[in-house]
Amino acid sequence: MKSELIKEYNLGQINELAKNYKFVQVEDLNGKKITTWNSTGVPIVNHLKECIKRLKMDIVPNGYYYFSFTIAKHLCKDNADKYLYLKGKAPAENPLQDNNQMQTNKNDLLSVTSALNYITQIAELKTENNRLTMELKNSKDENALLTAEVEEYEREADEKGLSTGGEKGTMEFLKDQAPTLMALADRFFEQKDKALALEARKLDLGIGIPQKKRVVKKLEYQPGSEEHLKYLRLLFAEDKEEILNSELDKLEISHPDLYLELCTEFNLIEDETNNGE
């Protein structure tokens, strides 16, 4: 089991600890190797001497290092026991705390990156949803027109049959109108297929299906950065007018050219002109 001990060990204690293991290497607090693991045929005592010799060289700066030990080669990567050793004087600040802070900052950066990816995906899905909704509406309108045309042809067929002798007249009418009716039927079923395909596409995207609301923390961006521009476009898509105006004010001060570009993209130039009159 891997153990990272806060206690410091001197070289005498390190030599005693080595008797319980078969492999050793030295690394700094960030995981950078100062020495590598000894090969299977090299005794740990011999390799430990080389590790200590390397560590004492002037090229290796003073500070904290780990002597990593393990009893089996397959445990070297993730399950080594680590013992802290200080070369020279202790630094003014706690290096372990600094190392933990670096890891925290890295995790925060990953969280920001994930949030930006979610923002982009949401904006893309909303755009796709609007496009599919419009296509579906047009398809339904087309179906309504085709249905009306079919009903009109049926009415004309009935009237034609009554005026020219019943069934015979109806058959003559259908014979004359067959090409038109076939084309009309093709259009009708084509629109039906398109409507079904659009509905299936919306289901594939998860549009219209109740989902658990994703909570994204409010983030602070550098005005004018790529992340900031993505954030502004999301605010515009979500109709967050108050927040959007606040962010645009910041952008106008720091990056007036980008400010005008976004105002044009959001169709805000005309509104601002009218408000200024």
C-alpha cells in the first residue's frame, strides 16, 4: 500500500529502511526523477549508494526529495512507499503545502475547462434545436397544404363523377389527373418521412426530454479572452440581458473593437443608436 509520510528521514534511517525493500529511486516533490529504479539484477544496497551519490551532487539543488521504495517491480509506478528527505536547509515555506496548492490549482483549471466545454455544447444544442424546430414547423405547414390539395382533388373527383355519369366519370377524371396525383402523393409521403426523421433527430440530441439541470458556477474571465467571448455568446443565447450588458461594458473599455464586433453579431448596434437619439 502506498504511503506518503510527512516525517523527515536522514540518510542513516534511509539505509536501514532499504533493508525491507528490493527497488529504490529518488524523485522531487513534483514527481520528477532524480534517479531511476534499479534493474532486477542490481541489489538495492548498491543502487541506493548511487542514488545518495547523485543526490549529493551540486547540480541537484537543496530541498525536499522522496526516496521511493517497493518490494516488486510491478508496484513501482503507483504503489511505492515514499520517505521524505531534506537536502540542505529547510525552505521558509512548507513545500508540501505548496505542492498541494499546485494540485488544487490544476484541478480548478480542469473544472474551468470542463465548464467551457459544457457551455459550448449547450450553445450548439440550442442552435440545433432551433433549426430542427423550424424545419419541423415548415414540414408540418407543407403537410397541411398537401392535405388541403388532396381534399380539393377528392372534391373535384366527386363532382366530376356526379356530372358525367357516376363511376365512369370518376375513373375518367382519375385517369386524366393520375400524373398530378402521383406527384402529390410522393410529396406528401416525402414530407411525412422528413417529419419523422426530424423527430428522431431531436430524440437523438436529447431535445425535449426532461434532463437533470446542470449547474455551472459563475466564472470570472479575462475581458477579450476566447473564454470570455464564449461566455458572452452563451449569455446572449440564454437572454441574460442584465449580465450580458455588464460584461459588454467591461469589454467596451478593454477591447472596443471586439465590443463593436459582438454588438454587430448580437444586432445591438441599431438599438444603441436609437437609445442615443
